[in-house]
Amino acid sequence: MKVLRRLRSAAAARALCGAGTLQQAVDRLGFVQADPIRAPARAQDLILRHRAHGYRAGDLERHYPRLDVEEDYLYAYGFVSRPVWRLLHPRGAGKPGAFERKVLDAVGALGEAHPAALEARLGGRRVANAWGGLSKATTQALDGLHYRGLLRVARREGGVRVFAPARPLPEPLSPELRMRRRVLALVNILAPVPLRQLRAMAARPLRRYFPGLGTAPGFLAGMIKDGELRAVKAGGEDYIVPPDCDMRAEPPRRVSFLAPFDPLVWDRPRFERFWGWAYRFEAYTPPARRVRGYYAMPLLWGDDVIGWANASVSEGRLRVETGFAGPRPAGAVFKREFEAETARLAAFLGVIDLRVSNRISGGLDLR
């Protein structure tokens, strides 16, 4: 248990180390998961507010056209740094089909193309999608071309992606180097990563794009042997960290409301092993069955996730309600830090009326 506690402290310290500029934050993370729900803000904004100095809700979308950042899919959909984007492409085999070629040519001719402009140009024909329903042929073609790295998201207009021709890839990396760097990027984002989870995340690209490099267990064992990865055993589980991970690092003694998809809490089984209770994202759970709330944000106190916070803004006033997995922390230090985090959240959301309403509910023993 002592090593497990060390791992969780190192994870919290590593995840929330000093803030920089927005570009520096994305570059350091490598990947920021996106989600459209705003309760009280989108996941990507809630993740970046802890890592980018002076960050305000919506800054990523506002500044995106001027940033060296791409929208793409890593282990989920989100925003990737250019070095990580390079590791994802080329992705997919075969040349574009006849209709995809028309879409690609139309985007090239327009320079930037809103899906509505392409529909007006190429028609509104619908085709079957992967979920058994129907989608616009232009939308499906855009998604496929984007996934394969032939188009990029140039910006968003009212939340809708506007596409442009992809930037050219630099000199291609060898398959082995590209896969090794891809694994290192995953470890950088999510460390400490349970080895079995990393094997699952590495298995698909190895099987689909790099079949000559062997299986995930063998490939990762080679990286550990070569010193590119470091394995730490704790609680009967092997965890993977970068070789330079400081196992003695301690996070600051402060309160942080985390996004449900924050890298620190993304792995739910690891969450339960580290903090002793099961956190669930309940936005898609029927209201009558919710335990913590529609968009309950994990509440980090130092290196311990002790509960959750639900935040909402009404008539310019921020309301924060919390629940706890065990006893509510006593004392003036926690109260002061909780109020400081609530004030930071208010500033991030642009709440003008700073008469913030905080209500701390009683503990719910889930440990």
C-alpha cells in the first residue's frame, strides 16, 4: 500500500504541475479529451484550466486557429499536439473513393469548407452509418478523410467543424520508432498506467497498422528492457511510468475540481485502486438512478480524491454542491482551499457576480 500511495501522489503531482501558456499546456499533455457537454463547461476547458495560466472557458476554441494543435482521435476524440498528431498518420489504407475524392477536391477548391457549403455543392444524399442509421454522405466522407489524415479541422463555427486540406506530413518515421513514440505519448498522458491497460491500448495499432512489430506484450517488454519505460509493482499490479518519473513528488495541498475525463481520473479501475471508491460518470444515467449528479467532477484534495462537486451558473451566480466518499475534511485549511478553488472556477467561467453560493453536503460512505 505504501508504493501505491507513492504512485498516486506522483500521479497527482505530475498531472497538475506548474501552468504555462495554452500552447505549452497542450504540448506538455500531448492530448486533451473533448466532450460537448457544458456543465458548467466543456471537458477540454475543465482539463486545461488547471494547466494553462489564466485560462478561461472557450479559450481553446477561440485560439485554436492560431495554435499548433489538431483535432484527432488518440484513445478518444480530442485535441492533440502536432508531435503526437504526426504519430497517428498515415492512418488507414487505400485511396479515397470516387465521392471522397469529390469532397477532397471541393475542400481544396474552397480552402475552408463548412459541411453546409459542401452539402450545397455536392447534394444532401444520405447513406447508412456505422450505427444502423442514416448520415449525410458529405458528413461521412469528411469524417473518413479527417480520420485518415487527409483533411484537418481548421476551426469551429458555432461548434460545427470547418475543414481544410491537411498539413503535409514531415519526413516519415520508421514503423518501430513511430510506435515507440506513440506508446511514450500515451504513458506521458496517463502515467502511471497499469501495464494491462497499456497493452490493450497498444494492441489495436500494432495489429492494424504495424503488424510486423509483434504483439503488445512483447513490444512493451522490449521498451521496458531498453529503458524507455519503467515498471513499478504496487498492490499486485504492474504500473508503467516514464524513466524520469519522480516517485517522491508531492502535489500541492490544494483543492481541484477535475473534469470527468481528466487524465488523472480517466482510468476508472485505476481510480478505484488509488482512492478506494468507484467514480462513475452519470450524465447518461437516468436521473432517478444518479448517485453523485449529472456532471459530478472529482474533488481532489492534495493527492486524495475525496468526493465530487456539481457546479452550475444561474443568473450570473455560481453554485457548487459537493458530496464526499467518506467524512468531510475538517478544519480551516480545507475550507480556505475549497473557497479558493470555487473562486478560480468562477473566474474561469466569467461569473461576474462573485457572491458564490457554496453548499457542502454530508458525506456518503462509498469506501
